[in-house]
Amino acid sequence: MSHECTHKCVMEFPPAFKDQLTATIGVDLLEAPEYAPVNIIKKGQKYVVRVCVELNAQIKKLICADWCICVAAESIGIGQEGEICETLCMDNCNPEPDCIDIEVPGEWLGEGDVKCGRVFYMVVTVVALDKCDKKPIGIAGFCRVGPVMVFGD
């Protein structure tokens, strides 16, 4: 899943570790099957939001966590809003970013009459959860995919 994401954001750590640790989130809305970045989607088509979380390699080996990743869309104007969440297991032994493709059905945001188009603002949130009791461990962030237009019959 090698793909350099268009949108990149910095994650936050607990204050005691802020200077020692770095992490970024990369996100893109991609149209299948070519998986090309888009921001205008057609109702009924298949899309994915690709999310890649990158911790600096040295600290990644010390953290045992899962990533809780959510894609949220808020309507600009009248329209359905929603959220899709997935869990991604952190691969501690691999220095490469942990990536996941979250499927966004074309119907998800295209309910009702969208022949003239409807705009949503899409954001991805990422929170690290410990593997013992699935509680946040203080590593969190969000990244804006930005405005997304949906249209179709």
C-alpha cells in the first residue's frame, strides 16, 4: 500500500514526551479501482479513505497499541452526516507507516436527491488504544480530508 498521501498532519503526545516523539497522519480520499485522489465523488461508486499513521521508528518498537481510526463527514447545508470507524493493529516490528483503507460507500453521503451536488466536510481522527483494556494512551490526532462533493441520480 505504498502511496504518498496528499494531506499530512502531526499527532499529539502527552506533554512529558512531546519533544522526544513524533508521529504523522496521512489521509486521502481515493476512487476505486484506480485509487486516484479525488474530492468529488459520484453516488453509487466505490471510494476509500486511505489513512497512514507513522511513528518515528525507535519509539514504535516500544509501544504496543491499536489505532482507532474514524472517518467523519459533516454536511455543509442540508444532508446526512456520519462516521465510519475501524481498528488497525500497530505493526511494532515494521518501521513503515501503518495503513488502512476504509471503504466509503458512494451511498453513504448520497442519500436523497444529489443531482445538483451536496458538499460535506470530511475529517479523520486517530487515537492509539492500549492492547490490554482498549483505553487511549495519549497519542491522538486528526487530519482534514477537506470539502468533498457528492453528486448523482
